[in-house]
Amino acid sequence: MNIPENLYYTQEHEWVRVESDDLVVVGITDFAQKELGDIVYIEVETEGEELEKDEEFGSVEAVKTVSDLFMPISGEVIAVNEALEDEPEMINAAPYEAWIIKIKPSNLQEELGGLMNAADYRGLIDAS
């Protein structure tokens, strides 16, 4: 299982990459894409919206299920990966390259502490 050390993780199996104080990139983990199976559709209709941590920002549809996506931190959804509209399976092939949204965080330093590092996330997966 691929769990990059340089990322943060959520209980909902999303990864978070901090690019700067003004930019955070979000996707779903290798574990999540394997659990979901073949991803056929990504829906994100929250671009331009200011959302709170844990609010739903979209969903991932796979052959066997639909799963909601939740904001790992508060902020404005400033970009959606449009390439996923035509090729949602990119997430299955490269989950840490196929980002879903970019966020302009509103409380980054305070909320980062609520996310897991790679070792903690590995423990979450091992416990499930």
C-alpha cells in the first residue's frame, strides 16, 4: 500500500498536500481507490464556494458504490481537476497524482493538527 510520507491524511481516506499557506491540494488515497474499485465518475459542484472542515464537497462514483468527499480543512474550493471529468480512472492508476480539488485554506495552521501523518494513517488502515 502506497502511503507517501510528505502528505497529511483524513479518517475519510483523503490525502492533503500543503503547497503553501494559500494552497492545499486534496485527493483520495491508494487505500480508498482500492476499496472503491473502478472509479467511473467524480462530481464536484462546489468550486468557488467557501466550505467548513468536514462539509461535503463532492462525491466519487465507482462501479460498486458512491462515496461522499469531505473537506479536510476549511476554505474556498478554488479549482477542480477537470481532467477527471473525462478520465476518472486516473485516480485508480495514480491516486496521489490525480488530485480532485485545490483549496485556499482559511484556518490552515489550526486545522493541520487534526490531520494524520503517514504513520498514523497506516495505523488506521491496519486497524480496519
